[in-house]
Amino acid sequence: MRRSLWFLFLCFMVTSAALADIAADEAAQKKEIDSVVTPVAGETKELFEKAKKYFADKDYKDCKDILAPLVAEHPMDSIIPQARLMLAKVQEDFEVSVAQLQEVAAEYEDQPEGMEAQKELADRYYLADKYEDAASAYKEFLDHYEKSPMAVEVHYWLGSSYLAAEQTELAIKEFEKVMDQGKQTNWAPKALLGMGNAYFKTQKFSDAENRYLRILDQYATYDELNLVYLKLGETYEMEKKWKQAFAAYQTLVSNYPKAIEVGEAQTRMAELLKTHPALQASVTIVPTPTVTVAVTATPALVPPFATVGVTPTVVETEEATPIEEAATPEEAEQEATVDQPVLKSTPYHVQIGVYSKKANLLLTEKGLRKAGYKYYVVTVNAADGTYVLYKLRTGHFATRTAAQKLANKLSKRIKEKAIVVED
């Protein structure tokens, strides 16, 4: 009996020692894991903050160099949704960017990153002149995020996409929603302009005139009144209101002498004077109206970069000294000025930026001149004229590889995202 008790006591002691050893091992392992996980978590956050700074500084290459391995190596980190969204934004390749945005939009549908990815996806399509795809993406945004603060803006771009795709009735309905939901925002005059252009397209000139005049009457601080006066003049001409047409063009020329529409207005005035010479003596300037409705500031949409080419309309050029890196024949092609024909055999170009404000365009042009690059500017009116964008480009290349080489050099030199576009 005494031996049995002694044996049980030994078993108990051995078991206790084993359990203690196991507990000690588990504690050591946990300590080791904690010592590894904590620094990694801190490191991912630090790296992401560094990537955000590069993104803010428009240093997209370094931003991408940080984000790509960060997303691959730490897929479960809390910052990954934001990191993936930012990585999709800085992708040079259009198809890659679109695919990544689609993934983020689907995987984080109930999170802010998913909402932003869906909007960014639609913007990418729109700037690439893929209007049907843009309309589909904007509509999907509204299906999921109708209560979003961005809903008014998205209704506007959905209307613009429909209008560019020749679906005028659908476009007008979306522009009306902008007026219903955002009359006090600066998307309202843009929507009225879109509606006017839709009516002009369908030859409902009286309705078009009404929308243009409403902008002048109610939104005098609208920053594209120059475009409104041009469209109003064209409408008056279609209505055979020659005096009013001449006055609208003259107001544009007098009040907005640096506007891109001035050349067209002067051409139209000259044509009117040829057929109606009496206009010279009777014309009066249309006054710029006083403000009757306050407009709250809403940032204009200027996606960071476009993706595929459009048929360009050159609006201005600038000479610069030849770039020092143009050593190969293909690279040397980029020195062609806009006066030279762009052959179908050179369909690739380098795009430095897309701007809705002339001031931002001029700032980047200054950087290009300082770096010694020639460039040219194309304007994009979608096809409906509702919104003017300036695309700053350089070069004509036969291969994407040659164009990408210049794009990489430009991105480093002027700290602006340069991408390759194709006609």
C-alpha cells in the first residue's frame, strides 16, 4: 500500500514538471511571437505612411515600390484596404488598374475603400473615353451608395457619360437629379450646361437656350461661363437670332480674352458679319449677371491620370530644348512638334496630367519647360461639351516600350505621374 502511494506521488510530480515545462515553452513561444508581430505591425504602418507621403508628393513610382510588397507580404494587416486602393490608383497600366479597382470595390463593398474604389473605377473609364463602361460603373455606385455625399457628383458624371454615349434622354434625367438633390452645389450649373447641350443635340433649341440663360441668371460665379456664352451663341444662331448670337460671342471675347473658346467665338463673329454686316453697328455687350443663388464649393473632378488615348485637338504648344536622354531613334521621335503630322505608325504618347483648371496646367507646363521638354495640349469635351479637360502630352512613339521609357524618366524628373496613352 505504501509503495502504491509512493508511486502515485512520483507520477504526480513527473506530470506536474512536464506541464510546467509545456507552460514555459508556450510562454516563451508567445513571447517570441509577440516580439515579432508587434514590430511588423508597426513597420507596416510606418511604410504605409511613407507611401502616402510619396503619393501626396506625386512620386508614384516610389509609392508603388512600397505598396506592392506591402500588400503581398501582409494581406491581413488593417491598413491593407487603403494600401490596395492606393496601389490601384498609381498603376500605370490601365487594365491592371481597372482590375485592381474592381477587386477592391467588390471585397470592401461595405467599407469606405470599396466606395472610393467604385468611384475611381468609373472615373478611369470616363477619362479613357469608355463612356458605356463609365455609365455602368457610375450606375453601380449609385445602386450601392445612393446616400453617399458623392451621389450628386456621380449623378452628374453618369449624365455626362450617357450624353457622350448619345443617350440624351437618360442624360437629361440624371442632370435633373443633380438639380433636385444639389441645387446649391457647383454641380448644378454643370448639370444645366449638360442639359442645354443635350437639348441642343436633339435640336430643341428653345429648351437649350433656357438652360444656358438659367446658368447666367442663377450661377454667375460658375467658373466656365466662357463655355456657356459660346454654347448660347451657337444656340441663338440655330434660332436665327443673329444679334443675340453676336452679342453672346462678343461678351465671351471681351470678358474672357484668355479662354480657349475665344478663337471659335471670333470665327463665328466674322461669319456673322459677312452675312449680316449691320450687326457691327447695333451689337451691345451682354452684361455678366449678378449672383442670385449662392454656390457652395465642391471640388471639381480631376482624376489623377487618364489611361487611353483620344483623338487630340491641339490647343497650344510650347517649344523647349531637346531632351538629353533621346539617344535612340524611337526616343528621338518625342521631339516632334505638333505642326508635324502624327502618323498611325506612331500611336503611343506620354501623358503627364489631366487638368480641369488652366492654372494647374500652366504650372505643370512650367515644370516641363524647366526640364527641357517639348509638349502639346489636347482638349477633351467628352463629345458633349459639358466639361473641358486639358491633357498634357509629349512625344509620338511607334512602340509602347519606347514611350514607357520616356514616361519613367519624366516621372522622376518633374515629380508628376507620366503614363503611356495610345491613339
